Amino acid sequence: MRAAAFPLSVNAIARDVEAGRAGPWDAARQALDAIARLDGGIRAWTHVLGADALAGLDAAAHRSGPLAGVPVGIKDVMDVAGMPTGHGAALPAQQARFDACCVAMLRAAGAVPIGKTVTAEFAFRSPGPTRNPHAPEHTPGGSSSGSAAAVAAGMVPAALGTQTGGSMIRPAAFCGVVGFKPSFDRVFRDGMKLTCESLDTIGWYTNSIDDARCLADVLLNDAAPRQPAGRPLLIAVQDCNPEASACGHSQAELARACARLRAAGMQCERVGMEPETARLLQAHAVIMHYEFARSLAPVVARSAEALSPALRQAVAHGLAIGAPQYRDMRALQAALRHGWDRLYGGADLVLTFSTPGPAPHGLRHTGSAAFNKIWSVLGWPCLHLPTARTPAGLPLGLQLVAGWGHDHALLAHGRRLHHLLTQEGE
């Protein structure tokens, strides 16, 4: 069922528009055509620009810039001026008057926000209608399901999502696209519905790491890119998690990756981290439920009947968590966020699973976030590398993690490693 990737890369679209070889709406029209052809079966979108609305935009604003003419999908927890924001809930959508900050930054760089993508209800557990482009009876992951599926199906070259637990990396893995979750607080969140103040992070999906870097250059509010070290990389391999065990396909892919990276001169050394992982998983559960409950309690109070039982139960659970326990977990989070050297010594990166396995069968759940939660608590940048397929054709891949604030270095390393892991031959 999977369509080809979007016919042009982010870089190629911007170059063609700036050089005058293409108009500022050409790629957007291609995207709208692809959505019209494909979205009936995938259901990745909640709203898209009409042809009249596209023609009414300021063409001059999209003729230059690093993202000139690039059509981008926006997860429906972020505002886009003139479009409805519904948060994936069975509640009346609200028309947005202004762009979210990240959307405004994309627009200022020349991009065309082309529509809103499906999210799980308030970016939590209850999935929307989106299907996996590779296998329609398998989950696309969540909560950023529509954004990942739209890129995987070739409808747009890039789309924004968010992560609180595993909502960026898990859909990237299940849909077989590049997914990048930046360091916490490196992308402005104004104009986004926050459900977890100290966890929620905006990220993006693309077909390549080069394209992911194009968006990073626009959206990351940090200093100049860091250059990767010239010496051979030291990679910490983390393969254990008390909440989940990786399937045989994933274990074989991790072993293959380590063998190939070692053959390229890199060091891959397994680390245990079981006690620390268990503590961070506990911290995630407490922080997430405590903050989620207080963010959504007013919605539950006014519109409980329109919300899923899972959301209402999560709010009740979170409200029962006391402030002392929450403060203890926040203290643990703060203590470990800058603890890369203590946890991983001289390693440059962590290599681990993105998910326990390929996308599970069924559409009533979004899969396990066990291999994502600790990085969300730490706020460290994560990058999903699609690297293989199962015999049934479902995507497989691996996750790279770097220390807090090392986003550009992670993308630079990831580009090199992804090439090594996906080139033909051994």
C-alpha cells in the first residue's frame, strides 16, 4: 500500500523555488494532489488547505528562504492561523487566529503549512483513525500518527509532531521514516496545547536526515552547530528495559548494526543501565500523570462525556499523586539531565531500540513507548533511523540518542551512521 516518498526533498524544493525553476505553490499543489489520492485509505489529515486558500497566500513570502515552497503538515495540537485546532478530541474544534511559534518560524523560512494531521486524543493514548501506510491493519503509532503516516505515504516531505513519552519516535519506527525529537526546550512551544509542561517536545518527520537538518536549522533555538569529533565514535549500546523485551527481528537488527559499525572502525560497547532505567521510567510515570492531570482536569470538568475513559482515568490517577512525590521525581529528572558523563562515560552516542518490534497488528492501541520514555524524562535528543524491513514488509529501525543540547551533533552523526547501516553489502 505504501506510496513512494514525496518526489522532491526539502532541499530540492527550496533550491528550485529560489532559483525560479518552480513556483512557490508547485510542491504544495503536488502535496494536495497526493492527499486527495491517498488519504481516503490512510486518514492522516483532519484539515487541508483548499486550492482557493492556497492561491490566497502571499506568494512573495514563500519564494525565498531555506524552506521556500516546502509543504509541511502540522500535528493538530499546534495552531495554524485560519485552521481549526481539535486536539484529536470529540469536542468542537477552535479556529486559530495565530500561528504557533514553530509554525510561524517555518512560514518565515518560506514553508507552506498545508494542513493539520491526526493526533491521538490530546496527544495521549486513544488513537485517531490513521492507518499505517505499509499495512493498513497495523497501527501507525501515536500520538503523532498522522504526521508520520503523511510523510511515509509521500503526501508531504516533512511534518511536525510532538513527544511526551514516545509520540515522535514510535510512529517514525512503525511508519519507516526519519523521526527527530530535539532536546527539551530547544523548540519554542507557544501556540501548542501543553499537557505535560516538563516533558512535551516538538519534533519532525522527514524522508532523510538531510531534510531533518534543514528543519533543525530553522527551528532549533540554540548556538551554532557542533562539529562531530574526528576520532572513531564510541557508541554505548543499551538493549535492556524492564518494561519491554525486543523481538527477534529488532535484536537481530541491533546486532547487525553493531557489527557494521565496528567494521567501520567504531566502538560499540554494551551498557547495563537497568537500575537507572527503572528509576527514570518511574519518574516518567509520575511526572507525566501529575502534569497531564492538572492540564486536562478543566477539560474533564466541563466535557467529561466527550472524552475517552482512558483519558478520564489518567486524569483521576494523576490527581491522586501528591506534590512531594512529584517534586522528588522532578529532582531526579534535574539531577540526571546533565549526567551524560556519569551515565555513559566517554561515549558519543547511545544506540538502542526505537520500539520493541515492528508495528503491532490492530488499530485500538499505538504500541509500547518503553524504549522512549527515559529519553523524554531526560530531555535528550533522539533520532530514529529506518534501516530494514521484516519479511512481511514492516519497517524496522534503531534509535540514536545524544546528550542534552547536542542536537546538531546527533544529526551529523546520524547522517553518517544511517548511510553505513543502509548501504548495500556488508
